[in-house]
Amino acid sequence: AAFPGVPRGGLYTIIMAAAAAAADGAEEPGMEAEAQELPLGCGGGGGSPAAGRSPESEERREPPQASVSNGGDEDSGRELVELKVIWNKNKYDVKFCLDSTGAELKQKIHSLTGLPPAMQKVMFKGLLPEEKTLREIKVTNGAKIMVVGSTINDVLAVNTPKEAAQQEVKAEENKKEPLCRQKQHRKVLDKGKPDDVMPSVKGVQERLPTVPLSGMYNKSGGKVRLTFKLEQDQLWIGTKERTEKLPMGSIKNVVSEPIEGHEDYHMMAFQLGPTEASYYWVYWVPTQYVDAIKDTVLGKWQYF
């Protein structure tokens, strides 16, 4: 058929041109599907999916990797130490800054256990000093940090009779003559200082040693040693015949007094029951460990 305004000789040219135009506008199979599968934001607005994208830009779009550390972002770039915090049969693996103080570790324990710092008794080779750093007290990787603590209601229920008992003991002590002059103690003290008792340092307070305190006498004049099992929260009182394992929470009070003429040593009693008759006496305790023994057995937290 003839096209209006087009000479018959140009018809073949028109048909071929139309076919070429249709071929140029066709898309390869699957192109549209591939474009739809790309995530949003991968390409520029309205352009090819790959337009305006470079390997460098893809790397910048990746989220930063989280640091595997319990210490928090503030610990990045600081030396960390791996700890095992044990509380109430629960164990926590913690990475903590080696230059942080004991007080800061208590805050971390608070976040793990819910125990307020004032209610915590934290022990590492004795009661953990709050003012010193973990580096200063020589905490190393894998160290076990023992935590003892209860809710405020539990502590108040336990502490009320303990405080009353302590006040009664102090009142009685003020009325009596020095303990070391009393007949019941003189028969032990008159034996003199044991040859194998541990050395004392007067005027100094030290943390508990890593070995048992040994070479001391008990009330019957037999040799006795004290072993502080912090992991079990127990005090072991050992003699030649047997070893008594006492939960520290069962000890109502601890009293001590310097020995006259040997003030660098103390006589000390652990109250195991409700009355003075339950005192277990130990003689020739080196004075530098007296406060550490009281803090470890009773815990500073009981006086808050």
C-alpha cells in the first residue's frame, strides 16, 4: 500500500529503518529482574545500578565491627585483663582495663549482678582494695575474683544481731581487765612465743598472705593454722587432730587485743555461737594481718 506523502520507491527504506529502531530499544532477557533484585540505595537515582559506585564507597558503607570486650568502648586502646567473676554460684567472664581501680571493678560487678558496690565483698588474695588498680595488686589473665553479697533486706536481717553482739562484746571488754592478763589466757601466753610463728611487722597493715597463717597456739596450747578459702567463703581452722571448715557467714564476730610486752602480736577470737563460750581463741597472730582477717571474715560492707 502507498504511504501518503512518501514516494513508492522509499517504502523499503522506511520499513528497514523501523525494524532497526525496534531492535535498538529491546532489552536483554532478565535485565529488568536483575535491577529489581538490587538493594535500595545501591545505585544513583534513576541511573544504572552500578553508576556512581566504587569499591571504596562499598567499604565505607559496611557497619563497623563490634569489639569483643566487656569493658565497653572506653577500653579501646587500653590494656585489658581477662577475669572470672564468681558470685552466688554464677560465673562471669569479663575483660576489664588493667589500670582501672577496685572501685571501678565494683561498678562493673554491679552491672553484671545487680549488687550495689556498698553491698559487695570483693576478694582477690584478700579483700580487694578500692583505691588501687588491678595492675598494682598484680591481677593477671584468668584471675578469679570472688564476690560475696546479698540484697539489702538480707544483709539488714543478718547484721542487726551481729551489730548488737559486737556492742555487747565491746561493753564487756571495757569493764574487764586486759584479756592477756586473765588467767585462762595466761596459761597459754606463759608458754612464750612459738619458735615457728610467722614474722610480725608492727605499725603496718598487710593483705592476707597466699599461704595459711601458721605456728600459732589455740586455747589448749596446741598448734593451729588459719586458711582462708575465699572461693568457698570459708575459714579453715586446722590442728594436728582435725580441720574445721567454717562458713564465714556463720562467724558472728572477731575480737583481738595486742599481747602485752609483744604488741606486734595479737590474741584473737572467732565467735562461733551466741555467747562468749563459743569463742575460738588463737594466740600470736602477726599484727599486720589482724585488720585483713577481720575484713575478710566480716566484710567492710556490714558497717554501711
